[in-house]
Amino acid sequence: MFYAHSTSNADKSDWQSLESHLTEVGRLAAQRAERFGAGLWGEAAGLLHDVGKYTVPFQRRLAGSPERVDHSTAGAHIAIEQYPQVGHLLAYLIAGHHAGLANGRDIGERTPLQNRLEADLPPLDPVWQQEIVLPGELQPPAHFQVRRDRGYFQYAFLARMLFSCLVDADFIDTEAFYSQHEKGITHVRGGGPSLEVLRDALNQRLATFKADSDVNRLRGEILTHVRAQAAQSPGRFMLTVPTGGGKTLASLAFALDHAVAHGMDRVIYVIPFTSIVEQNAAVFRDALGEHGETAVLEHHSAFDAGSQHDRHTIDKLRRDSENWDAPIVVTTAVQFFESLFAAKTSRCRKLHNIASSVVILDEAQTMPLPLLRPSVAALDELALNYRTSIVLCTATQPALAETDDPECSFAGGLRELRELAPEPERLYRQLERVRVRHIGTLDDETLRDELLATEQVLCIVNNRRHARSLFESIADRPGAYHLTTSMYAVHRRRVLAEIRHVLEAGHPCRVISTSLIEAGVDVDFPRVLRAEAGLDSIAQAAGRCNREGKRPAVESDVNIFATANDDWAPPPELKQFAQTTVEVLRHHGDDPLSLEAIDAYFRLLYWQQGPQRLDRHGLLKLVENSRLEGLPFDTLEQKFRMIENNQRAVIIPYDDQARAALRELAYAEGVGGIARKLQPYTVQVPQQGFAALERVGAIAAVEPDRFGDQFMVLVNEDLYDERVGLNWSDPTFRSGESNIW
């Protein structure tokens, strides 16, 4: 008898046989891969992944021997021999089902996978061939379409999808064995209400909405029209609805209707900013009534289930986050896209559950330009071969359609994009709430006068130093507020709550902010001043003006201005966005936010960037220049980073909850939950500023013997100001002084 997993019983009476483990993992992997027509591929990978355990050395290891045994590579060898045409594709995932997907063979340089495939392995006992029956020839998945311009990209994508099926199946079966035999319990995973039940719950909620105003009647029209499109075949869609048109619930209604109509499995919301993830997840839970808590899985770095659920529910949420086994998943763009290019088991495990889903990309225009082409290629592949419907949901569509007209085509983009909204141009006119115009170049003194000339005004600038300088120039005047990422998130929320209260009361309210306020923050000003930026950012800023539509558009000004001081120019990565906006304004100055202007902006922006700058690391070319046995999985994961993180987190211990979480570190066994509790109390500091703070002892590590410098806390509290946040701007500290300046 050969075994896959052992227990503490020396008589082996309750050990898991290798045959049963391989058979069950093969069955589970096939079940998952069948969602995209690759059931036999999944079965073959599952049956072969642990074949290397049919060796005497591995069985000795199960019995307690300390020797290390490679049990993954043998199955990779068999896959290559058994399936000459496609075996290498299976070899990646079988060999990497613990360590992750490695780079394949590379001319002139040895790779980890190549080393493993050429290493000496213990001989397999022939009994494996009696216990395991492999599928015959592996054909391409049913209905699989190959694009001539990126065939190897598609093979790599298929390998990651199959890897997800294998890894999840292996985890599930192993977890089931140990939970039953060692703990006497069975872990609950997945489940939850069906999409039909959720659709009915949403219908009940939507039935309570009243068409008691022009705006609400228009929202009702949009909702009805969008839902009427749900029967369309799965594919690529746009939902172009201006701010205030109710696109959040309209997109949820479409997604549920569409998924039910086509037998799809889940709805996945991809949102650019963590703050909006939390906000939208709360909206969905509320809209789904009694089913909201069990239906909506919120998956991002800042989510803390512990504050609102019991231990059993927390454990289930953690398990469901591992593979997105929930009816509705709300996550960040970073989590979603980086997973699609991942190589590690933990990041890839969820991928198969994206297949046969409706994916809503909220604020689709925020995909980073340096990774735009590979990101769009991944979306197109999901729609092309994995029965996934993609919905680009935004007021400012980013012109990603590939068409037969080279003058109006995004090369390698999304084909056959279908609009879900009724007459987007008409909606723009009917929901037009502001007047946008460029008012020229303003020096700081003139800008200060503009701020003081209006009782309630929001001014958004492009960097923290400018925001602070402007705020200090009006700090002694009534209603002056400052918002910046130099404040920790809990602090910003508190300031925003006060700003909303002051606005509603009609008191003076002059807010100086960086662009963070454009990220779905619900505030309503009669006037907004915006430093030159991308046209999509200006549209977001306009969403903070006359948000509720209570004032005429002609009395609601959004004024774009250029800064006279070169020190306040946009950062280099934003400068081209601003320059493109200026170019578009030359032709569309009378109506800068029209659909025509937005389309011109994105086409001009992409043209100026060029194909290479829309794929900074040349990832598509890298894959296409490879071959089946040389796919660069590990390189893709390393290069595909939506956020180039050159910052460090500093914890600001400014209330009882933060201080309590820090005290928990003294006796914590695991720190994941504590880290999530502390995340809203952190400020991200550039490396240079972080080093300066550390050098003068302004920050210190908590429990450094256990956690190193993972938890760095501000100990010189004089450096955090209640009005402007953490000050690290000047690295020339003098030891013993409490002021960072």
C-alpha cells in the first residue's frame, strides 16, 4: 500500500492511500476545468501531480524519515512522455503544484524547472500504472479559439487556469482528509444563496425605489434598459453611465440577470481603490437584504472580518477568499489582475472561479498605462475562451475596442464591445450637472483669493506639498480643511464626516485635497477647482460638484487651472495625462467631458504612449517569442506589478483600537488579522523619508525579535498633526527636536 498523507497512528489504519488521493484530486480538478472545456486536462494533472509518492524514499518520509524527496517532478516527466504535443504545458503545473509555476527552458540560461527535469529521481514502483488510469489523447478544450497574434500568451493563460484547478483540488482533498482524521470536523466552504435567490432579493429592494424626481425617473429608465440586455450572449460589454445615473445597482442587476440567464456561477466586481471596495460591498450587502452577509465576499488587504463576525464565520471567509468560492466577490484591481499573471499557488488558486463569471470593471479607465496591453489581453482571453462576460463600467470609457478601422482601433483590444446603456450621449446631456472650463494659469496668491471668494469650494491639486502649502495659506480662515494620504485612513474618514456635516449645514467649507478625494468620495460642492490632470481625473473631480443635482449646471463650476509655480507641476507619471488634456481642450473646450472629448482623450493618450509604453516590460512580446517548453511564468509574475511599491508603512497609534491591536502583537501566534486591523492606521512613506524617520528614532519596530521591522510605529507623536497628517518631507532632522522641519 502506498500512501499520500499520514496521521499520528503508527499502524497506518487511517492514513490516506495514494490511489484515493490521486483519484479524488483528478476528479475535483476535472470538475473545475470542465467550466472551460478542459476536464480531461484537469483530470490528467490531478492523477499525475503526486505520482512521485510511489517511491520507497517518500513512503519512509511519511513514516518519519527526515530525508527530502522530490515527489512532483516524476509526474511532469510522465506528462511529457504520455502527451507529446501538450505534455510540457501539464509539466509546469505538476512540477510546480507546491513551489509555483517556474520559467521553462531558456536558451543560454538554466532554469529551476529545467534543473528539476534533468535531476535524478527515485524510481517509481510499477504499481502506479495499475492504480492510476490516465486519460487518452488530450484535445484542445472545446470551442478554444487561438489568436494568431498571441497564441503562446493563450497557452500560458490556459496553463495558469489548469494550475488553479489542480492546486485548489489538491488543497480541498488534503484539507478534507486532515480535518476529518485529526480534528474531527469538516470545514465549510462556498455555498451561500444561489444567484436566482440573490436576483429575487435585489428585485424586492429595487421595487421600493420611487421615481419621484427627474433624476430617479432617469435612473429607473437606465436600470430597465440595462436589465433588458441580460439575455445577450456572454462576451464584452460597456456600461457608459454618467455619475449619478445609478450604475452601481444597474450593473449588479445586469450581472445577476445575465449570469442566471446563461448558467454562470458568480459575479466579480473589480474596483480600483480599497475605499471604494468597502463602499460598494456595503451597498451590495444592503441591496441584497438578509442574504447580503453570506453572499458578498470582500477580498482585499484591508478587510478585517474579525470586527463583525464570529470565529466560525471568520474561518469560512478566510477559506472562501483563498479560491473566491462565493456568489459575489468584490475585490481590487491589483488583486484581480496580478492574480491573472501570477505563478504562486496562493495567488493562482482562485483563477478557475473567474471562468464562467460576470466580471464588472468599475472605473475601467484606471487600469495603469504601463500594463494596459497585457491587462486588456487577459480580459479578452477570459471572454474568448473562458465563458466570462466582461463589463467596462464607467462614465469615461477608455476606448479599448479593437475594430476594423485602424484609425479608431486599440490594437489587440476587445472585439465586439456592446453598449448596455440607453443612448449614452443623451444620458450625458440629461445628467449634466456642471460647467467645466479652463481658467488659465494661477499663481498661489491668485488661487488663495479664488478659494476665499467662495464660501464652499473644493480645490484638488497634484501633489502633497502643494496641498499643504495652499492649506497653510488659508488655515486661519473659516471652514479650512486638508485631505492627504499623509493622514491615516481612519483620520481621513473622520475629517470627511465633518466636511459633509459642515456642507449640509451651509457653513463655510474650503477643502484642499490631493486626488484621493476623487476616488468615489461622496461630497457635494457648488464649486471645484482642479489643477491640470488627465481628463478622466477631471471628470472624477466634477463628480464632487453638484453631486445631488440640486443646483443648475450653470451655477456649478468646475474650473481647470495650470499652476504658475514649477514646483507644483504634476509628477512625471501624470504629466503626459495633463498635456493630453490640454491638447483635447483645444478642440473640445466648450464641452470637455462630452463622450466625444473623452474618446478623443483616450485615443490621443494611447497613440502618444505607443504600443511599447502600454506594455512597459514587453510581457506580450516576451511570451510570444518563447515556445511551449520555455514559457516565462515566474518572470511574468515578477514584472506584472500594478503598484511599484517603493514606500513603507508607518503605524499611527492615535486611538484605543490601534493601541489595542499593537498590544496584541506581544502574544500573537499569527499576525494576519492584526495587520488588517492596523492597516487603516498606516501612512505610506517614501523610502527616503522612512529612512530619515528611522535614523532619528521617530519610528520604532514593535516586537522586533519576532517580526523584525514588519510593524513600524510612530513614537514621536509631535510629527503627526491633526490638520495635515504625518510630516516626513524634510529629511534633515536634528536629533532631540520634536518637529520634523
